[in-house]
Amino acid sequence: MTRRPRGALRHICRGRRIQLSMNAIFAAIFAAAGAVFLFTDPDGFLPALLGGAEKAAALSLSLLSVYCVWLGFFKVLEKSGLSDKLARLFFPAAKKLFRTDDREAVFLASCNLSANLLGLPGAPTPLGIKATDRFLKENNRFGADMLFVLNATSLQLLPTTVLALRTAAGSLSPADILLPTLLCTLFTTLFGATLLLLSDRLRRKRR
């Protein structure tokens, strides 16, 4: 049985603590909102609760179709071997970006970033977790941090999820957000990556 490095274990434990904290925060917000609603409009509480759940279920189904299309697209790339060719094509640049020689980690990170470019917030999560785990196993903290920054800033070439939401809401021009979204996320991605590089350089100088 292989043992996980201490860095990977600390990362997993920190992630679980954050998840528990977020669950507690959302539960507290829901309880507070429900209490206020019961005092201000007790007759409308249950219809609002059921109506919100119905809208959430309908929205989830509409987004599910979008996810199925793009996840199927990534599966076709994997089965056809095109994903391996793309990984080899981008490996030299990704190797410098994440400072790693691990081809599997680069492939997972590249797929993760590709899904983010298409605006699929749920789809790239498992890929990002696997890539981060491989980075931490080789004690490549910089690679894990860079992947986190790129996911947090999330350059959006095609914000598929937002387009689907706008279309479902009846927007007459759902694609109007393409250029503003691209410019904003490009700036945040470059800014975040630059800050990480500067902080890493300062950390090395202090050593």
C-alpha cells in the first residue's frame, strides 16, 4: 500500500475542512433566511421553497445536457487518441508553466484548463483534483498553486454555462457577453499568474 506524501495529506485535510466550513455557512444562511421568511410571510414560505426547488431542478436538467455534450466531446478525444497528441503538442509549454516533467499531470491539467476555457465549472473539477494530487506527490507545490490560480481566474474562451443560463432565461442576445467575458478573464488570469510568479520569486530569494 502506497503512502501519500504529507503535503498531499495536508491538502486533502484542508480541503475537507473548507468544505465543512462552507456547508456550515450555507446551512446558517438558509436557516436565517427561512426564519425571516416565516416571520414576514409565513403563508408564502412553503410555496417559495417548493417553487425554488422546482426552478433549480429544471435549471439542473438544462445544464446537464450542456455538460453531457462537452464531457462526451472530451471522451471522444480520449478514445480517438487526439487527447494524447494534444498533450504532446502542448507539453513543452505546459512543462514550463507547471514546472514538471510528469506527462500524466500535464495531460490532466491541460484537460482541466480546456474544460474551463469552455465554461464548464463542474466538468474540470475531477481532472484538476487528480492533476493537483500528482503535483503534490512530486512535491511540486508551484505546479499545484499555478493550477489553482488558473482555475480560480478561469480564462473563458466560450462561457458555455453562462450562455445556457442566458438562453434559458429568455435573453434575446445571449452571446453579447463573449467579448467582455474574454477580456475580463484574460486580465484576471494574467494578473493572478503574475502575482504567483512574483511571490514564488520572493520566496526563493528569502531561502
